[in-house]
Amino acid sequence: MQKGLLNIPEADEAQKGGDIPPDDLLRQFGIEGEEKQIFEAYLGNGMQLIHGRETRDKILSRINKDDPEGSLANAVGVVMDVLDSKAKGVSDMVRFLAGISMLGQIAEVAEAAGIAKFDDDARVLAMSKLLASQISKGIRSGKYNPQELKQAAQQAATKLKIDPTKGMAEIAQGASKRKSKGA
């Protein structure tokens, strides 16, 4: 594997599922060629940790009913920390997209095990907590500059036509509108 990725045996076909982004979405985020191979290895290794006999129960034990969204975010963060400790130089976009897929997979496994239920809103909340924790780690480690993050957030808000004074309410309202159109 490339860039020091874990050398974990291939998952069987049942374990390769999860919420794997389609190729066209990966291309939209600039994940092509070698970067796509790195994404596939990073995600594949994450899925192996999620489904591995020796690691699955440890990951699932992190999910608790008192804070299912926070504990789901924490469980994904732990998997990413293990992967990141072995795979240096993986881009943030690869980590972000793989994190979304792993979050969905851990949620599905936890639901199947009867540990917790994760509807779409719970998964979005867990993802926001995961992003916040990963950004916080990046700031503390010096990987991210808070000023640059603020500028990037402002640019994204402008591009998405989000009024920062309305914040999450506007984003949630937009999601509800999109959901009702699709229904």
C-alpha cells in the first residue's frame, strides 16, 4: 500500500459496502488517479477496522445511548486516528470523504447490533461533531491556521449563499426543502 497505509487483509464482499461515494462525486472533489487509490486504501483499511474481529467490539463499545451522536463521532475519530498514525500525508479531502463513509458504516453496524438508532438528522449531527473535533485537533497541532479557516468558511458561506447570522437554521431549512422536493 502507498504512503505507509496499514496492510490489513481485504474485506470480504459483505464488508466492502458502506456509504462509498460514487466516482463522479470523488472527481468533483478532485479525488482521481493516485489520490483515488489512496482514498480506496484509507477507506478500505477503515472498513477493516470497523468490521475486524479484534477491533469491531472496541469501536462499538464507544457508542453510548446517552450521547449517540457524540459517541459515534468519537468512534469514527478513533478509527481515523489509527489510520492517520500509519498513513502520513493523506489529504484532508480524502480523510473527509472517507470519514463520512466510515461514519455511515459504524452507524449501520451499531444499529444492527441494537446499540443505537441514527436517523439522517443524528448522522448530520454526528458528522458536525466529527468535523469540529478534527478541526480542533488540526488547530492544536498547528496543521490549520484559525484565520485561514475563518476565511475559508466565509468564502464557502458566500458561495453557498448562506447568511452567517442565521447559521445552522438556514442550512437545516435548505436541507428540509431539498428533502421535501425529493419526496
